[in-house]
Amino acid sequence: MINIIERLAPRKLALEWDNVGLMVGDYSAKVDRILVALTVTPGVMNYAIEHKMDMIISHHPFLFKPLKSIKRDLPSGRMIYDAVKHDIVIYSAHTNLDVASGGVNDLLAGCLDLEGVEVLEPTREEPLKKIVVFVPRGYEDAVRDAMGDAGAGHIGNYSHCTFNVAGIGTFRPLEKARPFIGEAGRLERVEEVRIETIAPESLVKKIVSAMLKAHPYEEVAYDLYPVENKGGVFGLGRIGYLKSPLTLKDLCENIKQKLGVNSLRVVGDLTKKVSKVAVCGGAGGNLVSKAAFLGADVYITGDVKYHEAEEARITGMALIDAGHYSTEKLILNFIADHLKKELSALGEDVCVEVYDEGEPFAIV
Ligand SMILES: [Zn+2]
């Protein structure tokens, strides 16, 4: 279960100050009933107990500040007691889920149909590795395909990129060897092809194992090199373009409808046309100047403070505060659907439910 979540939102994508991953329980716990929530609150915990859930997956970290005590008469301590007593695993995916491809920010950009979407604030560039393998003639296609199918050689809009050069490989099988070519004690000279390709660090294990499977040799000669080139860019927020420019007022109406909110807080001239849009789910006020610097006409986020709104006004960029909850809630059904799809592909019969506590604020 946790592997499925961590493939979607790898822990290494979390920001340094964050606390993500398994909060309560153990990795090997058997899980049949899962509850997905934005925050673990007493309401979420009571529902989980009542409905015999084995696991709660939350977006906001269940444990964040180091604990100095666990007091049962306080809500936070009570929830820890309840989780342990009722054997409920708690797992949180926070900034790693914001940053992840397909995560909170991509969902928000997708919900507004943004095009040409890029990361607003890069937080990590994936390191790349060069993989070189020596393959006897006749087997180069099989090995190359296996590596490419496992994700090697992906450059821009191209996959399976490799460079191949022919040469002579030499080896002498020792006494206990079971050589594919040659015999023990005799130096062999074999026509081989050096295949080189590049891959994101996170895929190297998978690619090497696919390569070893397709390679005919007992002992395969291959090298892994670190390279200075950087791979995919991950980060907070997204920036892109509306399909066609809208007035700020029309964009507000659009957002209200798509995010299901009745009101928004807006900075800027409502009659002004906007096209380049930056978004950041949750509390994204700290990226106002970044969005303005990248030329956004409008920045949509939640939890904006007075000075951040003022900063937007000074730069001339429009700003929409659609609320922390409303800019993040899309992730709830997304996580649930993702888990259901992955689990059913594995033939697992697991119940996944969403507990949506709704917006805590009311407008009066
Ligand atoms: Zn949040």
C-alpha cells in the first residue's frame, strides 16, 4: 500500500522542513480499509474507528512538531491514543504530493485547463546517470529494447535513445565459470557492441535489472557514471496559459464554479484581461513575488496574508485567494481513485473512502 503512495509521491520530493511518510503503525500492516482526508482531526479519527478503518492517509502531516508529551485529555494526544488502540496506520504525503507530477498543483492547473504548464518554484532536479553496457553481437537489439522499455534513453519527446559502437571484448573464463562463449582457461576475443544511454537516477535499478535479464552473459560488464546534466524539474506551484484570455472577473467566476466556492478574495482590476496564470494549492502566499517575476497576469492560491496581497498590488499582478481547503480538496478523490485503480490491478480487494470535512470558514 505504502509503495503505491510513494510511487505517486516519492518522499524525497518533500521539502526539507516537512515531515512526511509513515506517522503511526508499521510498513507491513495488513490494510483492508483506507480513509483519505486532508487533515487527521478528531472527526476523521472517530469516523475511522466507527467504520473499522485500518489506515488513514492524510495530506497534512499528522505529526509535525516534535512531541513533548502525549496527553489523552487533549485532542492531539487523544488521536494518537486512538490510532494505537484501534490499530490504525496513519500515513501523510504533504509537500511531496504538492510537488509530484500529477499531484496537488498539477490537479489545480488541470482543473483550470492551463496549457504549456511549467513548475513555478523548482525545488528539485532529478540527477541523471549514464549507463554503459557491453553486449555480444546479435544480442544488442534485445538488450537495448529491454533498457529502453524500462525507461532508459528518455530525452524530451524521444524515448529509447542510445549510442552504439562496435569493438572487441576480451575475457578468460576461470575454472568455475560457466561461459556463454569460450571455455575455461582460454582468452576469448568477442565482437561486442558498447551501448550507452542515460536515465533518471530513480529508474537505474529497474533498467539495470531489465538489462541483466536480457543479456546473455553470466557476468555482465556494465558501468554507471554520474553526469552533470539534470533531469526532470520538480517543484511547488505551476504556471501556464489559459486557452483564451479572460477578464479577471470571468476567471473568478470560472474558478468559483470549478472549485465549488461561493466567494473569492481578489486583488486587481476585474476588467483586466488575463492569460498567463500561476497556481499553488494550499498556502502559497510566499510565492507571490515569484509568480510576478515570471510574468503571471494572475496568481491563484490560498491563505494569502495582508502583506502578500499588498505585494501583488505593488507588482500589478492580480491575485486570487480561493482558500486553502478549496485549492487542495481535489487531491482527496484523486488519491482515492489512484489507490483503487492500482489495487484493483493487483487484484486486491481494498475499500478506499474519502472523508471530506469541508471548508472550516463560513462567510457571514
Ligand atoms: Zn495544505
